[in-house]
Amino acid sequence: MPWLNCGERGLKRCLAGRAGHVYERELILNELAQGIRPMPQGVAWFADLAEDDQRLALRELEQFCLQARATQEDAEEAIARSGIRPTYTPAVMLTRWRLHMAGLPPYDLPRAFRLLVALLAVADARRRERYCADGCAHEWHQLAARPDAGPAAT
């Protein structure tokens, strides 16, 4: 397997790449946003994490969304894609452009997870079209080309 142990914690396993390392959690989050990994598998993965690791994953998703240049206008599409009700707290937060969802109560964390993955999907798709259509060096945009990409990679 191409996984290397890059630290003492299990979530710190990484895939060595051309320009650096993509950590396991980052890999899973990006595969979910790109549709390489099915969302039910991602939801199950998230549910198996300890609460502290769930909150860490949400903080990383928040950062990925900002890096992908998500906008407040992406909120409606992200809510629709996520499948969560627009009246749930994470959806209401997103419509008010409050991305800091890692502090929500434990019962809202899975909803926030689904919503932030959807927001990343919307923003990253736009970023690929506008800035990366002719190729790029973003490791997370090369995931589909990996021979071990997708659900079998776990």
C-alpha cells in the first residue's frame, strides 16, 4: 500500500505525492467533495471518529471551503446537495455565512459535516473550472488519477 506513517496518530497517515503529502483525513474529505468516495461511506467514517476528531475534521473542512473560495451565494446549493433541512442549525449558520461549526453540539456535527462537504464540492468545482481547467499542481485535484482512488483505497 502507498500509505506511509507520518506521525504517531492514526489520522496522520499520509500519501506521498509529487509536491508533498496528502494526509488521510484530507484525502477522505477531498474524495467526498469530488464524488470519488460515496457520501454514505463518508458519513460512516465521520460517525466512527471520536468527537474531538470530528471537530478537527470540521475545522479542516471550514479551511478547505475558504481556500476553495466558497461564497455566501454557494449556501443554497450546498444545503440542497447536503440533504439536510434548511431549518437545521448548520444550514441556518451557513446562510448567515458563519462557517465555524466545530463548536456545535454533538448531535449537529454530522449535519455540519454533510453541509461543509457539499459547500466544498460547490466551491472546488467552480475553482477547477476557473483556475485549474488547464491543469494545476494541487494534489487534491489529482486524486481521481491515483490507481488506488476511491472506496477501495481505505
